[in-house]
Amino acid sequence: MRRAMLAAVLAVLTVLVGARAAQAREETAAVMTDAWDTERYNVLDLALPAAAQTAGSSLIGQMDRYFFSREPTEKNVYTGRLAGRDLILILAENWTVPTLDESSAPAARRLWAEGARFTEFYAPDWYQDTDGREFALLTGMVPTTVDGETAMACLGHGDVYLPFALARALAGQGYTCQVRSGRQGMATAYAALGFEGVKRSAGPAADLEVLAGQRPFFVYYALDEADPEPTLEALLAALEERDMADQTAVCVVAGHDDPLRGHLFLWAEGMAGAAADEPCSELDVTATLLDLFGVPYDSRLLSGRDAFAPWDADAGGPEPLVSLGGSAFCDWVASRGTYMAREERFFPAEGAFDGSRAERQYAARMCRTVYDRYIYARRVMENDYFRLVMGR
């Protein structure tokens, strides 16, 4: 009798599991066939990974449903504004930016006055020092850990394909991509991100052979000096002396005396007056630059978003969201409020909600978004998922 009952239970479970797998495959197929207008949104026409077509309830199938059910960012008036220009990206994480109306910082003031303005830019503590900051900045993905290692360290000895890492995506558009960094042992990781090689440099102003090299170019500098102001002054002067100022974009990501607030400067002809007034961080730089340079990418596959992409609480669009820490459970800042994880308290922006129930629902949804971004970024690294998606 007991064996008969066990067999009956197993039979029911088999039916239920089979039904759930079939439902998962149908859900995945429905998500993948939900077409987005590629003229309006930053999406690509991507096919299902082969593994998910036969195993809808597998981990890969779960990843399909997560990524391809996300809403993409919408293109905007700045899309393609910098197409074909050279790009100089500078990480100055130790720079405490001076007050921008001081005469002691003419280069920083000029970058701010003549470039785009990001008024709510954050520099999260990813708990990974420079590894986390570089990975977020150069990939647009949350810098997770895998088996106790940082995502950047995994790139150093693994074979993970990140097609929308900034250098790899620009290289696909014919850019020469170079990196200048004083960090040791990073050559393999930089190569995995799409850079052609790594060299030590005294800074962009002392590295003028880059300006005379093959164009268009993308060069990334990781600066460790506390005050790069003289370097920026010399760089701007060199660009103007070579008549390259109108064909070069300079993007500087800097820290601040408050560890969670930073500065993002984007100086390029045609960007003066452009404003991004919603919360954003270095996690959003890759998507923002890819859209500005008119590089095709799929915004559903990145953790960050284009800082200039429109969104509306009622009409849709991915909402601006900044994770302030490097975990699945961390503080966050969004357009409609701030959440403190240790206190489990949500502080809504004034006038953002009509009632406490709506506040609770919103906070729970955004907490889930922060959690999912971290978990699925880690799964990408663990499973080399984008190689499956891109058919590489």
C-alpha cells in the first residue's frame, strides 16, 4: 500500500513538474516574441539561447525570462549626438572635486560649464575598491562576486563574453580601444573587456601619441592622483592645439569628500545645456555613452540605464535607480524616494505617493529590482550567459 501511495505521489509530481516546465517554455517564448520597435528603443533582435528552447525551467530559461521581460530604454534627442567622435574616459576616483566656481579649478569648471550636467550622480561603495568601480563603469553591470572573487578578477582568468562592455562595443564600430592604467596584473581583464592592451601612463596630457594615432579612438585612463586638475587643463589645451576639440568627447568620473556622492563630467561640442537630473551612478555610464555614440546595444541586458532616457511613473520606462552598495540587499536611491536597508525604512520623496500602501508596494518592488540586478549579473558571469544570447 505504501509503495502504491508513493508511486501515485511521484506520478502527480511528475505531471506537475512537466506542466510547470511547459508553462515556463511558453512564458519564455511569449517574452521573446514580444517585439520592441528598434527605431524607438535600444534593443536588438536576439534569439533564444538553444539551451532554453529545450529546458524552459532551467537556470538559463529563468535568465531568459528575467532579461527579456525587462523594459528597454527609449532613445532620445541625444541619441547618436556623438557618433564617430573620439572618446577619452577618465576614472579619477581619489579626486575631491573643488567648488566649481573657484578660480583654482578652471578645467573642472570648464567641463561643467560647457558640458552636460549630471546633478544627482552617486559613487556607490561596491565593497571591491577599484575593481568594483572599474567593472561598473566599463560594463554597465553590477560588480558582483563569484566564488569569493570580484567580477573584474574573474575576467582576469576566465572566458566571459560581455558584448556591451564599452570598449568591446566601440571596437565593433571600428574604434581603436586602449587603456592606460597603473594597476598591476590587469592586462587579461582589460583584454576581456575589449581593449587592445594596457600601458602605464603619466596621464592623458603626457600621452599625446594617443591623439596622433588611428581614429576614431577610445582611450580609458585610471588616474590615482588626488588632483588631476593640471592634467585636465593640459589635455583640453592639447585637444584645441590639434584642432580635435570639436571631434573628441571627454568624460570624467570622480569621487567626492562624501563617499557616496561623486561627479560625472561629459564635455563635448553639442552637449552644453544637456541635463540629467535624476539619480545615476557609474553603473549608468556605459549605457549613456553607447546611446550618445549611436552604438547598437540591448538595454535589457545591462544593469544600468541611459541617464538621458525618458521615463514616466505612469507611461513607463526603466526608472532611475542607484544601488548604494555592492550586495543584493543594500541602500538605494530612486526618483521617488530613498531606502535604508539596515533600518528597512523607505523615505518617499515629497508628493511622490498618495498613500502608505502605494509607498510599501513601490519600496518592495524597487528592493526586488536591486536584488535581481545583483543576482542576475552574477549569473551572467557564472554561466557566460551573453555568449549564449549572442550566439558566440
